[in-house]
Amino acid sequence: MKKASGIPSVAFVILALLICTGFGSETRGVNNGQRYERLVVRNVLVIDGKGTPARGPVDVILQGNRIQSVRAARQEGDAYSEEPHVLDGTGLYLLPGLINLHAHIHDNRGGVPIPFEYLYKLWLACGITAIRDVGSNYEKTIGERKKSQDGAIAAPRIFLYMRAGGRTPEEARKSVQLIKKQGGDGVKIFGMDRDIMEAILDEAHRLELRVSHHVGVEETDARDDAAFGTTSIEHWYGVPDAALKGSQNFPSWYNYSDESDRFRYAGRLWREADPKKLEAVLESMVENGVHWCPTFVIYEANRDLLRAQNQPWFKDCLHPVLEKYFEPNPAHHGSYFWNWTTEDEVFWRENYKIWMKAVRAFSDMGGVVGCGEDAGYIYMLYGFSLIRELELHQEAGFHPIDVIQNATGNNARILGMEDRLGRIRQGYFADLILVDGNPLKNLKYLYPTGVEEMKEGQMVHRGGVQWTIKDGFVYHAPTLLEDVKKIVEGARSSE
Ligand SMILES: [Zn+2]
């Protein structure tokens, strides 16, 4: 038995368990933050990460950090009476842990420190068992990745994609070699001239590193990603750009460095894409195995600023440092809401419609769509934003079964981990979540804050991830959320 740090008292965990009435009656010998040689998850309905409907009930046996077996549930009351560690899944849904494909492990916002523990516990409380970091303080993140691997901290698995670049192709190749040497799991690129990008992709393929491309308004676009073999396009710029006739119709005074204008005119981009050209671009992405992580959620403030500014979890879970960072300020990336107009939102709503249709079409052609949040910017809170991202995938036309697949099996595939992660299958890593409610019926069950339901004339509060299991370590998700609230409370009172 291995212990992870940051564990509240056993008494508190027992209290928290008692609060979860109505299920878990057979749960025993399970404490927050511990891993067991053998753990039985009993009588649970499973939604796997491979695009299949719910099935069960099943019993899932975990051995250390692996899934040892998945089998039909034994219904005899005393079936597991000899087992010391049992999680009763009656009435719950078991899913592969969610993977957040676009994350940043921020150690500060606007130069003011923010604790890693705050981010990690938000992610785990939202059912996220793995993240792909695509930009952070690498030295620190390498250390954090190790602590997470060792089970020394309560944190998701960390895959680190480090930024490559250079002024010449030679420098660019060297930067990729350095990433390999430092132990990066992959390469992140951004703002690419064509010769530099070609060199980076060639070197990355040689060293067997995956490449994620945050395409901006730059020389290269999705056609280059297809030609050079990028693993995944982040966000969406670069896709409509590749389908324009010439460049976007920017006004003469437009300056890309002004973020307010940059995001305003980004909202007028998809409408300029030629549908025929766009189809060809999407086809060539599919043919060349370029995956797509759209991060719908991170731009949602652009189509509805008031919604973004008034998310209910801000009340208890928004760290004051992050709150300050979100305020309009040209010095902070993504805090560009000055002179923002109703008209801008109207354009963005249309922008979303065309964008979502393109992502849906890409998937229909056989493209692999992933799921990430990019939180810590633009009013998006870590963890909660990934759940919102799932809702936006449904809005884009994905069936909830496919939405779950995007966030689990597909993300694992994009990471090159599809033989170990993203599924509930014998031999796979024990990265699992138990949810109070069927997310195929309502994705909102995944929000830690839950939902209100009417049951026999009574209002009942339910939902939320109850247990998050990462690498065999079992976390009581509501307890983690309480920890988050305490961190926020402490930070607010010391201001
Ligand atoms: Zn990002």
C-alpha cells in the first residue's frame, strides 16, 4: 500500500462517505489517496472509451496500478465478503479517466504564484486522470511529472510537450534534439515559418516524438501540417486559413499584436473559408493522420461574455490570483475583453456554427478528434472547462458515446498510449472514474457541482465524479473539491 501526500484525516473521509447516501453501501477499506494490491469495483455499469454504449453490471478487479479483469457482476451478497478493499459501484457509471489533451501546468498567473495543488485537485475532482502539458515551466513540470509517476502527489499523469523553434532549420533541429534529451514526451510548435517547421517535423519523426501545432496566423497552415506530418492541430486556426482565397479580409489598420482585435477578427474567419477548399483541407488532414484537438471551450467567452464571467463554481473555486488574471489587461494573454461588442458575439456565434460543422465533417471522414480545455485563460477554470468542452462536442453533433470516446480513447490514441490508456480493459492502467449518473443521458452529471433532479415530487441534488482512480490510487473526488475550496478560502483571506 502506497500513500500519496495531501490526504485529509481518515475521519473526514469517513464523514464524506457517509454524506454520499444512497450508494456505496458495500464500500469498505478504501481511503482517499491510497493504492491497493487488490481492489474490487463492484456492480457497476461501464461506458468504455471506444465508442460503445453502456454495459453491465460488471465487477472490475484492480491489481496495483492495472486492471486485472472485467467480468459479469457477482450478485450474491457475500461474493466479496473476504475482500478487504471494495468500492461499491451500485447505481454508478464507470468510465476511463478523462484525458485533458490541452493543458498548461501554470505555476503563476501574471507573475503571481498559484499552487500546483489547486490545479491538480480541480482536475482530479473533475475526473481528469491524465493531462498533456503543451507549455509551462518545463524544469518544474519535469519534476512534477516524476512526483506524479511515483504517486508522491495527488495529480493526474503528466505528458510533457516542449516547445521547439529556432531562427534557422539547423537551430530548429537542435531544439528538437534537446527536447528528446531532456525527456520531453513530445514537441509543441507555434508561429512557424515553413522551412523551420519542416526541419522540426523531420527531426521529430526521426526521434519518434509527436508534434502538436498551435497554428496561429502564420506562414504555415493545415496544408503544411498534412504535408509534414503533424500529430495534432490545437484549436482551429490554420484550418480555415488553408481554405481562404488569399489572406483573410483584415482591415488596413489591423495589428495582430493587439489581442482585442486579434480575437475580434478571428471571429470573422470561418465565414471566409471556401466550403470546397475546406473539404479538401479536411480530407488531406485525415489522409495524412493529422488529428484535431479543437478546444471549443477556450473561446466560448467570445460568443457569450456574460456566461463566461458568471460560472457558478467561481463562487467557491476561483482562486483570487486567477480571478485577477482574467480581468481585462493587455499584459495578460487572453484577457482582451475591452471594447467587446454585441456584434463581436454575433459573429462568434456564426463562427462556432461553421467551425463545429467542420470538426464534425472531419470526424465523419475518419479524422480523430481529441478533447482538451486550455484552462487558466479567458475565464476558463481548470477541470470544469473540460466538462464544458464535452458539452460543446455534443453541441457540435457528436453523440454522447462519441463525446466520451473523444475525451478518452481518442485522446489516448493521439498521445500514442492507446494500448495502455483510455479503455476499461484487462492489462490497461487503472485510470478510472465512478460517476453518480449516466453521462450519456446528461453530460452535466460530470460536473463536481452536480445537478438538481425531481424525484417523486422532491428536489434531489446528485451527480459529480465520486471516485477518481489514477494509476491505481483512489481519490474521493468530493473531498478533493473541498480541498480546493479551502485553498481558495485561504488565499482570499490572506489578501
Ligand atoms: Zn494552450
